[in-house]
Amino acid sequence: MKKIYTAIFTLAATACAMPLSAQQLDNADFEGNWNEYTPWTSNNNTKTKGTAPESWKVSHVIGVGGTGATQVGEQTTGYNSSKAVKLYNEPNPFKSSQIVPGYLTLGTPWATSKGGIIGNPSNKDGGTFGGIDFGFRPDAISFQYQRTHGSANTTEKASVVAYSWCGSTQQADVPGNNVLSGSPATVTMTDRDRNILGMATVEGGDVTKSSDFALVSKINYDINGDHASWTNLVIPFEYLSTKAPQKFNIAFCAGDYFSTSPGKANTLIIDDVKLIYYSRLASLKINGADVDGFSSDTYNYSVDMEMPAESAFAFTTMGTSGSGKATLALDQDNATATVTVTNTNAGGTDIDGNTSHTYTLQFKKAAVKPDPTPAGETVKYPGSLTITLGEAVIDSKATIEITPMSDGSYRIILPDFSLDMGDGPISLGDIVVNGAARTETNGTYLYSGKVDRMQLAGDITANVDLEGTENQGKLNMNIHVNWIDPDSGDVIAPIEVVFKSDENETYPGNKYDGTLVINIYEAELTDKASVYIAPDGNGTCTFLLPNFSLDMGEGPMPLGDIKVENVSMTTTGTTTAYAGTVDHMQLAHGFITANVNLSGTEEAGKLRMLINVDWIDPDTDEIMAPIEVTFNGTLDYSAIGGIEIDNSNAPVEYYNIQGMRVNADNLTPGIYIRRQGTDVSKIFVK
């Protein structure tokens, strides 16, 4: 059992990588240090103006060499705390009509104009470039705020602008300082806000984007009206890409962030900023109808009905990030269904600080029904299994038992289901499906059934469902055994089982019984076998070696049928020569790719055939293992019409390849059996 667990958990580990820890923004309650702030300019300003909370920046400006420097933010009392950020739109001290916008950001604020601080400035522009490294997908942002307006502009909105992205943008020739005369110094600006958001720019040159650039998510939210008391706001992100972001920025602005004419004395106070990673449901339905009284924040429900099948439930998670994952678990014994929602950003918390939420639905318990009793005899179908587990394909013998029950259903049992991973068979126990249905269509019976949370050996829990057909006593069945995590319901490993009844297979053409000599590396193997040659009457035929297998001492390894079509037939006298090839033949359920080349001769019913089976790498055609197979056999005349032997004085008679006697005077070109008493041979008529 250890080997099976190891193999399957190895597959599961390679299927998905564990998520990284989720991230909140540093110093987002602003209780950390506040430091003197040096506004950035393209001409390398070193003077300070105002302060900013650690990890954040405020859009203070330095003017022209310090003249006209303007502070637009400060520390104030917070929401149930000692510190918050107060932002305000402040006039330039030398010209009251020139208003500097106040905003708080994780990137780098900048501003530019010509005409400076005393005239009527032109070519005004500004905003933010850059941000922080950030690789997560939050659903929303939450914060506390207060908002007031001055007397100059009582309708201006405040702004919240946020965005995440991967790759980078660059814009050439962006001016980044204020001047009284002449032109500002220009820079190549990386990750400018407008470039990332796909907006037009007033100042700056050409914009380029890296090949891996994508805008992953964004917020552009307006805060309207006055809010003198602390108010909580939760704003969802709009996701535009499924890619993982690499960088993030946010800006809280006392006015319209993208305007160059902010309203004087309009303020915005911000505190307690949190990124929200939803782990709640947005909807929950049963049979297409909403659960009565459903709310994302209500976690227990009483449902006035018996619990339906899993397919009756439908639900969606909150948010558009795609990070919230929901799983359904049904407890039949207690008539309860639970939906558990977890955010895949490990450690990412919801608005209430929790990382997951479980919704429980209590249904009416169904009346206990006695197990049905058998209403007929059990029919056993011996056959073979093909089991696919990851990349492993396992073949084995098995018997499926089907019993009709008194309630009209059927019990289907695959006894002692086993897996052999190379160290001998390991039994997982009986697969028993009660309550299976059977229908009939044109003489073919169709079976279907399922069992959730079947307990197998080794503490394995599996969801099992099957479908199959039976016709004239021959049963074919597909059994899907999904090994699951019993807590979450997640599939650990799917095990596909295909059952086929034993049957006496017949093949077209002439049958030759004989012996195989198989040489692989330094080993020589021998086996009994029959091959078939089916001429098509056009000088070619189909060659078939069915059920070819190798036994290297640990039991036969089935490779499947070696079938070569369009094999050439050349007859000289009484000898027929054969030659044919197939490239990239699929053997062992596609596990082996081989180039096959055969040649041989037949005379008087004696067939000798050399079959080269070169196991190759399907990508490079390099030979991985040459397998040389020699067949020596004799034509089975009894298989072509049951020709009886007379005494040796009987006249000459001719039979076609199907064993029917034909008129010797009207033989058309082809292969015939010539018999005179006990002398039987094969001839080719041109």
C-alpha cells in the first residue's frame, strides 16, 4: 500500500504547486514611523517638504528649487487609533489659484509645469509611477475614511485608483519638474499610471510595453458627498487577466485623481487599509432555486426537503479574482450538506479576518429503507481489466458479478479489486455498487450506477461511478474510481478501470498455428501462437499476430495486436513471399511506439515469418529496444471450411480461401487450396 500512496501523492504534487503566502500592504494602519519626505523631480531634488508614513508617499511638491513648496498631507487622529493620513488640496503659497492635489500612494508622485509658481502655468501634468512588488490576487480593498469639501468646489469627487500588473511599461521624454522658464528636465518613466491603465497622456513621448505586460486588475472609484464621521468602504477589484501580478499600486486622492484642476481645501482622511481575500459564497442554489434566506454572512440553514443528489447543488464564490474555491460534501447519514470556501492565496483573510468559511445545510432525514433482497441469480462475467493510474497501465484478470434485486435495481460487484505496481498485487477490497439501473435498447442492456465515499482498504475513500453494456452475454464496463480527500472532497487520484468479457475471438483469413521465438536484448523467449493472413485478391494481404506479449520472468506483459496491412504477396512456383512495414505502431495502450518490419515465405502450408519490432522514442525515432520475432507454423486447413481427406486416388479438387469448393475450369487469379486425397497444398493462380 505504501507504494500506491507514494505514487499517487507524487502525481498529485506535480499536478499543482502550493500557493505562496498572501500579503497585506505594509504600515496600512499608518501607526508606524512618519518620516520627512523628499519630493521626486526629474532634476534630482534633495530638499524635503512635509512628512509621509513609512512605506507610503504623499504628493507634496517642492516648487522651483524650494520656492513654492507645498504640503498636501499630514498625520491626524485615526479610526480607534492614534494615526491616520489627512490629505487636502492646498494652494501654492505664492499663488492661491494654483491648487496642488493631495494624494497618498505606494508609487512615486510627480508633477510638472512651465511658468512655475507665480504666473499662469502651462503644460501641467503629474501622477504616479512605479509601485511595490506584489504577486497576489485580492478581491477587494477595505478602509475607513472621512470626507469634507471646502467652499470653492463642493461637488468634486475624491478618488481611489488601484491597479496590479505584470511586465513593465516605459514612456520616453516625460518632463518631471516645475520651471519658471525654459523646459523641464525629461526622463524615461517606468510604469507610469496612465501607461499601465491604457489612458492618453498630455506630456511625454512614445510608450513601449514589455512582451509579458498585462494589466491584471484595477479600481477607479469615486467618493461623492461629505462624510464627517468615520465610514467603512469596501471596493472590489475588476480582474482583466488570469495572469499572476508582479506589481501593485494604489492612490487615495482628496480630489479627482486624473484632473489638473483640484478643488481648494477638499479633504480626505484614510485609515486601516486592508486587502480582502474573499472566502465566502455569493450564491447558493438547490435545483436552480436560491436557498431560502441565503446571505453571504449566514452560515447555517434548515432546508425543508430530503437531501438531493450532488448534481442538484450550485454555488458561486464572491469576487472576480478566481482565488476563492468551494467544495461540497454530503453526509448521507446525518442529512447535511456543507460547502467550504477557501481562498487559494494562502493566509489571505476575508473581511472578518478568517481564511475560510463553511455553509451547513440541514435537510430532512429520509425514511430508512430496508436493503433490497436478491430477486434472481447472480450472473458472473469472467474477463480482463485494464487499469489506468497516472501514467501506469495495469492489465489483470477479473470477474464482475451482477445480481437483480427485489426493488428493480441491480447490485454490481467487482470482487477483490487489486493494483499491481510491480511488487505484487495489493487488494483494495470489493467495489460494490448497489442500486444500479438497467435499461434495454434493441437487445442491448445498459447499466449505470454510482456510490459516493466508498470505503476501500488502506483508509482510501473513493467516489465510484460506472456505465456498461451487455449483449448476448458479453459485458463491457467502464468503472471510474476517484480517490478523494475525505475532508475536502478533492480528487487525489483518478483510477480508470475498463472491463471486457472473455470471448473466443475469431480473425479473418488463413490461420497458422506454430511457435514464436522472441529475441530481446540477450534474452530468448519462446511461446505458442497463431497468426492470420487475409489476402485481399489484389496481390496484397493483412497480417495479424493477435495478443502479442512478452514474459521476462514476472508474468506476461501484453503489448496488443501486431497488425500489418497492405503486405505484398509475391508467388514464384509454389512459394509465396511476404513483405510489409508499419511506422509508429501503438502498442501496450499507447505506452510503446514501434516500427514494425516483416518478411517471410510460405510453401505447401508451411509459413516462416521474421517480424522486427523496433521499440522507438516517438519524438526522435531512436531505437530504444529491438525485438526480433520468428514465427514457424503450419496452415490450419480445418479452419477454412473443414475440408475432409479422401483416399489418395481421389480426383484433384480446388477450394477457395473461404473453404468453398470451386470449378477447376473457371479459376480466376488468386490463392486456392489444391487437394488430391491426403495431398493438400496451396497454389496461386495468375
